[in-house]
Amino acid sequence: MNAIPCLTIQDVANLDGVLGDFLKKAEAELTVVIDRGGNVISQFGDMTVMDVTIIAALAAGSFAATKELARRIGEIEFNALYHQGNGNHIFMNSVDDDTIMITVFGRQTTVGLVRFYSASAAQNVGALLKSLQTGGHGFSFDASDITAAPVFADG
Amino acid sequence: MSIINYASREIQFKIVYYGPALCGKTTNLGYIHKRINPENRGDLVSLATASDRTLFFDFLPLNAVVIKGFVTKFQLYTVPGQVIYNATRQLVLRSVDGVIFVADSQWEKMEENVESFKNLEDNLAKQNISIDEIPYVLQYNKRDLENIAPVNYLEYVLNNRKKRVQSFEVVSSTGQNVFASLNAVSQILLHKFSKQSDVSKTAPAPVAIPVEPAARKAGATV
């Protein structure tokens, strides 16, 4: 039996606390914590305007793609990336070897403010995730809970 | 690696379509995107060149209710098949939960199929994952073309391991067995995480017996 890493309701509440505090201070719209494979670990803020799953997949790709660029100038990777738009921007920073934090923000704040507060937020998120790993709780379900019908239907 | 969010009652799985260049990985995703209920899917994102060759990856998020009480999110990715893009394939394979290996059934593509499968094994090994540990199925694609190898030959070449897996005769352009192979790998994946998991019980017997083909057509090498 293989257990799936699990975020309990308390874990999510703890992460939401850190991310909510960060969004308030940075005056940003949305922040998403993802693993480097593109899976969403946690999210907070206005999620109605975009598909967070797609943002996560592309951000993980973007972060990884620039790793080679960083190597060329003698860095292991870039700790942070900033994509500037006309009205909306994305700031991404590394939390740890497995995790990235993405922040979406608009005209009401500045990249400096987001960058400043994201550093401590990433530290706090990293500490929370580390405690989850050492806590080691996983989840598995009964085979009878899985539908016998095809997972996806054609048409 | 999959993850469960107990607060939102969501489980995420990552499935990667792997195979040689121009074998039909993106066509698989295109067909699924076209045929699945829009309420259960997101946009198909393609990072491709101007001539529609996959440069980075294609990505399609799907939602399903397959485990009681949870929304299950499946994230489908393709890799770029061209040999030079191995770094990108390694990146896309990161945290993978299941694989659909798409083989091109044409005789002249046999060497590329074998190389790509070996490349999959190597790239998984770099993540300390053995191909025998990960849920995967085989697609023998382009079965509608004329110059194709018989299924038992493809089985001999690609499915001749101690642990044999399900394989499907596929025509990705018309959708034949596209959903069957996706459903198969999804079920194997889900049962891997169940308390009574025994993948050997959930995976049906392979479709053909691996035998040395009597005659090989010219141009096919293994």
C-alpha cells in the first residue's frame, strides 16, 4: 500500500494563515504554493479570474527552464523570477528544493513590496512544509471507494 | 507525486504521455480535450513551435469524481519527443504518478520506439523510480496506417519485461482506444494508493503472447 502525502484541515489553515497575512501586507491578489512538478499544494486569494492549475503547471515549467540560464552565469538557479505585464504581473520565488511560491498582483502594489514580504512568507511556508514531512501523515483509501465505472467518458 | 488536500477534499495525480517524436502524444490530448465534457476539464495548453511540434509540453487538467468524497484532479502532460529535448522530458517527468507510453506502430519507427522507452527508463531512474514501480500502459498508435508492425511484434519489442502491462491498439486521430488507455492507467494509479492495493490483480493479462516474430520487414531494427 502506498500512502499519498496529505494536508489536513489544520495544515491548510496554517498555510492559509501565512499566505493570507502575506497577501494583506503585499496587497497582492493571489498566491499559490506549488511543488516543482506543477502540483498545487496551497492557494489563497482571488481564484475566480484564472485557472490556478494551469498557472501552476506553466510556472513550474518557467522556473525550471530558467535554471539552465542561471547555470550559465554560475548560479545553481534563480531564486526569484518576475514577469511584468501591462497591468498584471507574476512574481515567483523559491521556497525550498521542492517548492515554489507564485504571487499574482496588479496596479495597486509594487514588485518591491511583493518581493520584500514574499521572502519571509516563503520562509514560513517552508518551515510549515518541513514540519509536515517530519510529521509524516499520509492517506490511503479503500478499494471499494474507487468507482468501478470508467474514470473518463468519451463524448 | 500526488497530494491530498483534506480541506478542499481534492487529490491530484500527474499522468505523462511519453514516446518518440511525432508518435501522436499531442493528438491524444487534443482528442480528449475535444471529447470530454467542458465542465470536467480546463483549457488545453500547448507550448509548441510555429509548425506545431511540441517545444516544452502540452498540458490538460481534468476533474473526475472517482473516489468517494473527493474530487480527483488528473493533470495530463506530454513530453517533446525529439531526442535533443531530454532535459525538458526530465522536467516534465518530475513528480509523475502514471505514464502512457505512445509507440508509433510503423515499421520504420521501431528503433525510435525502443530508444524512447529506454530513455523513459533512464529518466525515471534519475528520480530513483523504477519503470516497474510506476503505473503505466502502452499505446500502439497509428493502427490505421498500412506499413505497421503486428501487435505481437510490438509486444515482443516493448512489453517483454518480467512485469507485463496492458497495451492498446490506438488510432489517436480518430480516438480509437484513447479513452480506454487513459482509463486503464487511471484505475491502476488509483488502486496503487488503495488500502487493498495489489496492482497485479487490477491489471488484466496482456493482450498478446510475446513470441519471436518469424519474419521482420526490412528497415525495422531493435
